Amino acid sequence: MSSNKEADLTSAVLLYAVRCLAEGDQQALRSMNFGPKELDALQGINLADLYRADALRVHCLKIDLDREVFWPMLAHLRHQRESEELQRTLIVADAPLDMMQQLFGMSSREYTRWRRVLTLAPSVGRPPELDETDTHTLWYAWQERVQACAEAPLAAVDYLGLYHETDIALRCIWALVQRWEAYGEPMAGAGANQVIEHGP
């Protein structure tokens, strides 16, 4: 039995109404204009009736768009989509687990699943220490972003920007920036492990 858009709409709303009835969501039913008689009729609807509705080419509904809900809903969906795209981009760039946990609250299981889905090799071991040139390149790029963010913690897009700007592995960027934020700044002409009280 082939369905059509009218039947799909009717079946979806009737199934929603039946679920509201089963869960005792009277407010939702009233908002859809279901009265006592209609609620009694819903009690007798079964799955076979919903299947038969697939043959209907009419519906009994009045569609009314609530713009006060519609636009915030779309904005929320867009924000979620952009966040998920950013997370995938970071993981492809080999973002470490602790970075994804701190920035997005991602669990280790979800992190592992994404790496598997994206067919990325498992990451093991600590990130390598940077040489003096790369350390200072990252330092100056990081300082520019810190000043632009008015001393606020860097966001995920900032780390991705540092990755593209410096061509330094994201694992190294994360590890070194966390070290700088926690302990201080790198000494001019020294290795990445050394810190002092003032910048170069």
C-alpha cells in the first residue's frame, strides 16, 4: 500500500496524539483541539488503523506555524550541526581526548566511536616536544589569539585556527597551550618545558 504526504502527516499526528494520550499529556492534546469525544475515539485506534490511513489523500489537520518557536528551534539545530561539524574536523585533525572532553564534554566512548567512524588510526603515547622554532611560532600565534579574546579561554575554533596557522600537530598545540595557561610562559631561546614569569 503506497503512502502520500497527506497520509504521512495524518499518521504521524495520530500516532503522536495516541502517545500523548497514553502518557497523560492532556495539555498537548488540548493544544491540538482534541476534546472528550475525540479522546474517546483515540482510545480505539490501533496500529492497523494507522496503516490503513496510508491510503488516505486528505487530512483532518489545521497547520499553524508558531514563529516564536520555529526560529529559535532552527537556530538551535544550526548550532548543533555546526558544533558537530567542528568536532568532526577537530578529531580528523587528531585532537586529543582530553581536549574534546574539556571543550565539548565528549566521553571517551564517543571519542573512540568517532575515530572509528572517521577511519582514523588509534592515537597512543604523549605528543612530541616541539623544537625552539615551532615553540616560538606557536607562542606568538597563541598570544595574538589570547589578546583578541580579551584573556578569555580559547574556544575550539581558536585551536583549529592555530593548527592551520602554524601547521603544528593539534595534540602538541593543546598540550603546550595547557602548560602555558597553567604554569606560565616559555623562556625565549629555551625549550617548551621551561617557563618564566614574563614573556619573551
